[in-house]
Amino acid sequence: MELEFDVHVDANALYDYMLRHTFTKAAGILGSTAGALGIVVGMMQRYPIYVIFGAVVLLYQPVSLWLRAQKQALLPVFKEPLHYKMTEEGVEVSQKETQQFQKWEDMYRAVSTGKSLILYTDKIHASIFPRKDLGEKQSAVIAMISSHMEPGKVQIRS
């Protein structure tokens, strides 16, 4: 079975990926917890500086990720759509004359957000499939990923 589709990774898709990637790691969780604690302690003890500190800590990461996503979306690689071809052997991605192939067994993991399916090729690099671009092929893409990767590596919600 083969499955082909095109995706356009825009700033919103990049931001969605960055948010998920950052806030599922220890540093992201720790930063959010520290910011929330700063606000709670500041309000309970009536220390406005703690509230301000907490708010800055809570807002810094999402805002900086949004700015980085906006900047990355301007890179030439994101200007043209990416063409994906999923086969029994793996996933091929191409754009103009450039082409790459990754075997299923070499894939790191697959996850989902409300807006995207994310197929990690290693701990930090991934292919982002915005759900809006997949359309009716979304369930076929999920089935293809789920049937070719180990169950422990797949964390996709339809």
C-alpha cells in the first residue's frame, strides 16, 4: 500500500509542534510550574514582584516559541509544499529536486496534537502533518503509521 499527500508547514503548524515538543519535556513542565507557583505565592503573600515574576516565566516560553515559529516559517524550506509518500518500507519526503527517505524501523515516535500529526525521525527532528492538509487522508495516514511502527512508539489520538 502506498499513500501520497502534500503538506504546507506554516507558522501555525510550527508553533503547534514547538509547543508540544517543549511542554512535554522536563524543562517546559518545570518552567510552567515555577511560573504558576510564583503567581500563587505572590498572591497569597501579597508580593507583587512574585506575581510579575511568575507571569513573565509563564508567558516567556510561549511567546518566544511563537516568534521563533514566525521566523522559521519564512525560511525557503517552508515556502513550498512538502510531498510525502508512505510505503511499506518507509516515508519519502520530497520538495523540488530534494528527496529523503526514512525507514519505518528508524522512526523515533509518532504523536498527535489537536492540529497536527507529528512523526519524529529522531529526538528533535520531525515531519509535521497539519490535519487541515491531510483532510480525508488523515485516517489512512494514522493507520499507515500505526501498522508500521511499534505500538509503544505511537501516541496518536484521532
